[in-house]
Amino acid sequence: AIKAEPESVTENAVEKAAGIEEQKEKKQSCTFSIDCLTILDNPESLDSSKSSLVPETGFLFGPKNIEFEESESVFDLLLRITKENKIHMEFTKTPALNTNYVEGIGNLYEFDCGELSGWTYLVNGEVLGMGSSNALIKKGDVIEWKYTCDQGQDVGGPEL
């Protein structure tokens, strides 16, 4: 009986190790960034009380490879990254659309750089046209949260 117990412990250890490997394979990564580069191009439009909030590089969170879970949305990842990195982020839940509206990141809000300014996101260089809570991340995606001064047109969004 004593001999059988170590064997079962060893089997469990092997099974657990195999499970860890499976989890590692399920972990996926994407590239993630938060920038306000357009403000650097439009400093005259920025509310003067906000100029100290704009990093010289234009990035609140530079492009980094980030691991994510299969069920995470673009919004979920933004929420997680801003919390982990102590970056201010404010949003409003919009239950009717089953999404969240990002009002401000890094204390930079909509309308701080003109009447058409605010936050938008791109996945693989494209504006998706859906709420970020509904956009699920795929392996290898490039997710960019961008501050726009021209309703998205200055960051690759469609012309209105």
C-alpha cells in the first residue's frame, strides 16, 4: 500500500504537469497600446489645463506583447491593463447596447482636444464599428486605443 501511494502521486504530478502545458498552449498573446499621438499634432486644440497629462512620446502605454484569455474582449483587456499599470480610466456601462463607453484614459477625456475628440480603438489597423466590449481578441491581434481629435478620421477611421 505504501508503494502504490507514491506511484499515484507521481501520476498526479505528471497529469498536473500535462495540464499546465495545455494551459500554456491556450494562453494567447496580442500587441496592446494606448496612445494620444494625435494630441501632439493638435496642441493648440488641447484644453490648456490638460497639457501636462500628454506624455512626450504620445504613449500612455507603449506597444507591448500581452497575454489574454480566449473570452477577453478589447474592453476587458483595456480594463485589466489600466488597473495593473495604475492608469486612470473611466467608462460608462451602456446596458442597452451590452457594451461600455470609454470616457477618459489617463485623465484625457472626450472633448479635451476639440468637439470631435475622444477615445477609439483599432484592431489590426481597422476601426471595427462595434463596442469594445463586443470585440473578442484573437491571437496575434494588434489592439490600439487611440485618442482622436477628429472623430476617428485622424487615426484611420472611416470618413464620415
